[in-house]
Amino acid sequence: MTVSDVLLRLRALLFRARVEEELEDEVEFHLAMARRKHLDAGRSEDEAGRLARLDFGRVGAVKEDCRGVRGIESFETTLQDIRYALRSFRRSPGFVLTVSGTIALGLGLNLALFTLFNAYVLRPISIHDPYSLYSFTWADRQGRGHAFFWDEYQQFEKDSPAFSEVAAVQYVYTRVDGHVFQGQLVTGNYFQMLGVGSELGRPLLPEDASAPGREAVVVLSYQAWQNMFRGRPDIVGTKIMVRGFPMEVVGVARKGFQDISEVPRDFWAPLTMAGRLQDGSDLFGADHPERLDIVGRLRRGQSVSGAEAILTAWSQRMTLQLPDEGKAVGVLLHSKATSIPLTPELLITFSPLAVVFGLVLVLACTNVASMMLARATARQREIGIRLSLGALRRRLIRQLLTESILLSIPAAILGFIISRVTIDASIRVMFATVPKDMLELIHDVPRPVDWRVIAFMVFAALASALLFGLAPALQATRANVMSSVRGEVASDLRPVRVRNALVIAQITVCTLLLVACGALVRTTMAMSAFDIGFRTNNVIAMEIVENSRGRVMDALASDPAVDTIATASSVPLNGAVPSVTTRAENGPTISTAFNDVSPEYFEILGIPIVRGRNFTKQESASETRVAILSAMAAQRLFAHRNALGQILHVSGEPAREVRVIGLAAYIVTCCIPWGKDPVLLYLPATPATSANVLVHVRGEVESERHWLDTRLAALAPGAVGDIHSLDQYRAVGLYGFRAASMIGATLGGLALLLTLTGIYGVVSYFVTQRTKEIGIRVALGATTHTVVGMVLKHSLRLTAIGTVIGTGLAIGMSRLLASRLVFMRVFDSAAFAAGVLLVASTALAAGYIPSRRAAQIDPIQTLRYD
Amino acid sequence: MAKPSRLDLLQGTLDLLILRTLQPGDAMHGWAISERIRRLSDNVLQANQGSLYPALHRLEHQGWIKAEWGVSELGRRARFYRLTASGRKQLQQEADNWTRVAGAIGKVLELA
């Protein structure tokens, strides 16, 4: 394509009328000259004109060829089609409204989902050059990532393999004035590396983290400054208490920066303050606690795979001296450009949700396809005439598709509005239904409408236009020219077949969605009703900072509302519990979760000791080498031998030998969806491992919790971290499933509605098509009963096929899910029965109304039509 | 009137003839080009005059000729075409090609 070509085409596009006029003039000039020549040769006026035209050839064809050279006829055709389509839309506004409304519903839901996905996974974080930022850790044989200790980080910084800049970060959780306050301890170069400035005051600087214990300074996030400190303009210079330690606010970070973690952070403090803000051994001390995460910028031009190779070599060198289970075998290098990295695992987790949403859009599209088909059939005569006049089938398909795409434009706009409303509504519902203690952890992230969202909307709208437009377009233009001109549509039964297929597809999808939704609801119900093995009511768990533990314990002991106090290293239902490897004398080695607990732990939670005995207070205080096993752990370790009195080797620093003194019933420790953890090892709590305190209170648990929180905050500011009732832990653990059930029920309801209208449409159409036949039947003596039966049989047959296929698919899907979820049953008969029944009765109801109409057909009237 | 038998022009030959006609450098309108081709070929090459125009427009799109509006010798508005530099190069190439092909065909006809 040459420059002049482009320019001429552009000219032809922009000045269509003028170019057309020029062509006209040019041809006219030629003919005038030719006429003149013939006149000069002595011909008559008429003869000259005739000869000129004869020499020239067909004027129309020549002009058409000249237009062809311009290469814009396709555009002009499109314009024509658009004008034509708009004219026909003006005649049937109801159709346009129904189609765009139905598609908009499906589009809107998907757009809402994509907007959220975009906000977390696709939209880059607002920092300098986000795409070069990566987090790094090495992975051991089991694929577990590693948290670095200080010396390792320093070595990494010195070697800086593959990275040009690196920083170490560590999460810290606390509460200020009863509000959750989550922060990041960072090396001094953090803000410089990210290129993030401050709204007020200054960001953290390398000098802030020059030596351990130095500089009790903190930078707040803009959000935290606004929400927790009400945007006080004099915030810089004031001191706030972080975990009971006064820290000076030196600045507020730039608006819009909420750290590069998955969850927005409220503050940043120098890593050198770790000793003050963290329990347990000193980050910079001899214990080498493994706590740091590494983030950094890959060197310019460094490929990810190259970096992985370099980092693997480095990690293997670093872990050369360690025993095999500590050796690095690979590295985990994840982009930090977005708050949640786009990994294959994420896509696998996300895809079921995307599929379910996508199915609703497909349902909407089949509904509309059905409507389009009915419309196309109604226009059969027109299409037949056009075909018989020589219109190309391709040309007609193109025109029908143009119509579909035009319909998808209002659908996209409406869908966009629906998506905004859906997001707002679901966030409102989430805030209304979420367990109270989870509220503070929820951060509303910005959900901008950026080019990705727009691109998705355009793509989805076009895709659905093709989806609902293509089949009807192909179908409608296939008609037999002769019969359709005569208005005999019914002789060609294929439109009915396609529509039947569409309805079957709808019923299939609807059955699948409803069964899945039913199974999900029942799984959630099973989990809510599940006996977790201990009691949660009136128990409050709190995390206490080590240096305030004594004071807090005393205060609790003297509190009249508190009747029992226990300690534990892990709170049950609060996520995965750390594990160790244990080996029985002459027995197998297994990995067991462990919890360091005081004797009262079993009493407070009502966990029965099924054999042997509980710890004593002395054993707790003097670090006696005894242990209690869950019954299942004992079985796995000692088989049929009596576990009591046996010696167990427990790995760790240092490795220990403990004697088994009791067996406890097994409970849910980590999280309800995982079911009861069969293997668990209890060790007596020591003061160092008693990070969590559980208290059983008299009276109303929430008011007690509030009272204890306020009282302890006054007594020892910052001493109490998390403080929640165990009931809340339980509710939080189940919330994900409750939310999924709500989403599922909403989508299932929509699917049912779409199927209802879909079947109604098809059966009505069926009745209209066979009016004559039904009329004859009635005339020959068919009763209302038989006519209704005949029509219903049609919709029942479709329903039967659809539900069977849908059930098959649902079984496959629940197999897949059940392999991941303990509580999901492969064949949940109740869910299947309910789903199928609901779909079937909907189908019957949708078929009944048109069938009644069929029965009322007056034979005299119908037969008069011919 | 005995008409000399007309030849159908090969695809692409018309392009060559147009370019050759415009070679002297003067701007010509479609009618003049058509008349000139007819005269120079002793009425043998007299294609459908209409087919001249799509060819002219195609050559214009390819950038080998340029069109502008002017006033014809009879005072009427007409579209005049002129050879461009790249058109001149194209003509050279096509003419060479043509000579080679025509020579080759001639040889085959003589010897066969």
C-alpha cells in the first residue's frame, strides 16, 4: 500500500459525496467528447449519443469498478446496513429493548467481575516502573517458600544476584485505639526504590534504618491518616503508640500508595525497629529468626528465566551446609507489578468463578439468539425475496450480523451501568453480612474504569453479538427461496431444530448452575453445622505482646467476668498451625501440626482427654518433656501399640524427646473447610510460647470482649493484638462459603429467569407455527386436554434432554470440586434433586401458558387464513 | 463500414499503454488518452473506452500517475493525468518486460 493509496482512500472516505461527483463529471466529460466526435463526423444528435455510450460500455459497471479501486465499498456497505438496521429497529423498539436488556444483564455481571479482577490482578500498583519489581524467595523440596533472616538478607544485598536494587520487608500487625493497624517494617531504601514520595512530611530514608533499635519513626498511609487520624494537618511530629511503643509520625505517604502487598498497609516503619515492634527473638540477634521477605528490581534487560537460573544457583550455594530438608531446590520469583500476581495457580482458583459468570452471559445470548431466530423467521419472506432477486447469501449474513453488533452497543452501555450498580450493591451487601470482626480488615480498593475494562467490555459485547447473531443469520439465509416467498416457512423445519437446540443448551446450563449452587449451599450448611470438636461460645482469644504478658495475665485473673484462663501458641480456627516432624521410637516419621498449650486449654474448649491425663501446672512451668497426642496422631505413630508412656522425637531447634502422657479427641485446628486435622501434637506451653490467651467469660461475650479490650488498652497500651471471640473466628472462617453461596444463589436465580423466558419464547413460537395444524386438530375433535398435552410434551422433551446433560456435567464438576473440598459430596442427591426439580417445574410453567393459548385456537378462524 | 478486428487487451497491458501515452510529460484527460491509443495503434487497440477509467484510478492509487482538475481545450472542466517519477520508473520496467516477452513469443512463433 503506497502513501498515495492511503491518502486517496482517506479522501474517498471523508469526502464521499465530492469524490462521487468527480467520478460523475469525469465520465460525463468523456461521453460529451465522444458525442462531439460523432457529431463532427456527421451523425445525428441521437445517433451520436448512442454511439458514444456504445463505445464507452456500461456506465454503471465502469463507475462501480472505479469505486472498487477506492477500496472502501466494504465501508459503504456497512453504512448502508447500519442505516437499514436502524430503520427496522425504529419499527420494533420493544425487541431492541428486550435484546439489549437481556444481553446487558449478562455483560454487566461479567464486567463487574472483570473490574474487580482488574483492580487486584491486572492494574499495576502506582509506583515507579512497577513491572521490574519482583519478590524473591527460595523453595525447599516441598515447594515451601523461605523467610530470610537478617544475615541472609545482608548477604543477598551484597551479592545482589540478578537484582539492581533490593529491600527487605516484614509485616507487622497491631491496633491503635481499638482499630486494626497493619504495617510494613522496611529497610531504609524502600521508598526510594519504589519511587514513592510523601503527601506530608517526608518518606522513610536510609538514615532512619541505620542501626538496630534506632529511629522510632513511622510514615502513615494517606488512607490511615484520613480515616484513623481524621486527616489532622498537624499529624507530622506527633507520637502514636504502636504495640505499646511511642513512634513519631514523620510523614504521610503519597495518596494512592498503599504498599505493594496484597492487602493495603496503614503504616511503614524502619526495619531497625523490629526488636520493639515484634515479639520473640531479636531480628538482629544470635537466634536468626526467619522473618524477612525480599523485594527488588531486576536488573535492566534481565530476563525472568535468566534471573531464576542465577537466583537458584545463589540459593543453592547459600543452603549448601544445611540438611536436605532445608536445601533450596528452586526459587519463587513473582512480579509485584500488581497487588495480586497473575500466576497459573491464581487463574486455576479464579477460573470456576469466571466460568459460572460466563455461563450466565451464554444463557442470555442463547435467549437472544432464540429471539433473533424468531424475528428472522418472521422476515423469511423478505429474505427470500432478496435472495431470489440475486442478493448474495454472504451479503445477507453480513447485514444480519451488523444488526446484532448494533444491538450489542446499547447492551454494552447498559451493561456498564449494571456493572457499576452490581459492584456497589455487592460491596454494600458484603459490608452488611461480613462477620463484625472482619470488617476492619476489609479495604475497599480503587476500581477505576481503565482501558482494560473498556477493552473487555468491547470484546465481550462483540463476542456476544457473534454468539447470538451468527446462528440465526446462518439459519435465516438458508431458506428455500421458492417456499419462503410464498410464505411457507413451516415447510422448512430447521429453525425449530436450532431453537430446540438452544433451549436444550439453556436447560443444560441452568441445571448445571442450579445443582452447583445447591451443592455449594449444602456444603456451607454442612460446614456451619459441623461439630468442630470443641466449644466456642463465651471464649475470647487474644494475642498479647510478650513484654506485657505478665501484667495482662494478672489483670485477667482479677477480672470478675473471667472464669478460666488458658494460653496457646496458636488459636484454633485461625489458619494453618505450624508443624514439626516427629518420629516414634521404632516407628514412622510423620509431619504433625503442634500447639503449645496450658492445661486449661482442654478445659476451656471442652476437648476431652480420651486416654491418659492432661498436663499439670508444674509441667507447664518447668518445661517438662511431656506431650499429648490427638488420637489419630497416636494411631499413625504407634499403630496398635499403646501410645501412653512412649517416647517421641520432635524435630526443631533444639530437637527434643518427649513422653506421651495423654490422648486427646481430635478437633478442627486450622480451618473448617479442611475438616478435622487428624494429627496434632500438644506440648506444654512455656512463657515464651504463650503468645495467645484464651479466656472463658461469663455474660454476653461481645460486651465482655469490648470491656476487656478497653481495660487492657488503658493498662498496657498496645499490649493486645487481635482480640476476638471464637464464635467470630468461626464465622469468619465460613464467610467465604456464605459469600459464594449468595453469589451462587443470585446467579442461579438469574439463570432460572433467563431459562423461563427462553422456554416461554420457544414454546410460544412453536404454537404460532403450528396454529394451522392445531386448528385442524381442534376441528377434528381434539380436546383442550390433548392440545395442552401435545404442546407440553414438546417442552418436556427438551427439558428432559437438557436436565440429563446438565446433570452429567454437574456430576463431573462436583467430582472436581469434591477432590478439593472435604465437605463437598461427589453426588449430593438433595442438591441434584432440587436443581432438576426446579428446572423442570420452571420449564413446565413456561410451557403451560402458551399451551393454554394453543388450546383456545378457534379452528374456524385459523382455517380461514388460507 | 468494415471494422478492423479489435483485440482484447491483456490484463495489465492497458496500464502499460496509459503510462506510455503519458510519457512525453504533458497532462492528458481520459478522452485524449483513449483517442491517442486508438490512433497510434491504427484503430486496432480500441478497448471498451470505459475500462480506461478504473485503470486510471488504479494507477493513481499506486502513485504512478497524478490527477488534477483543469480546463479542457473546449473550456470544459476535465480531469488531467500526469506521469509521476515513480510512474516513469514503472513504465521503464514494464516496457522492458514487454519487449522481452514479445520477443520471446515472436521467436517461438517463428521457429515452431
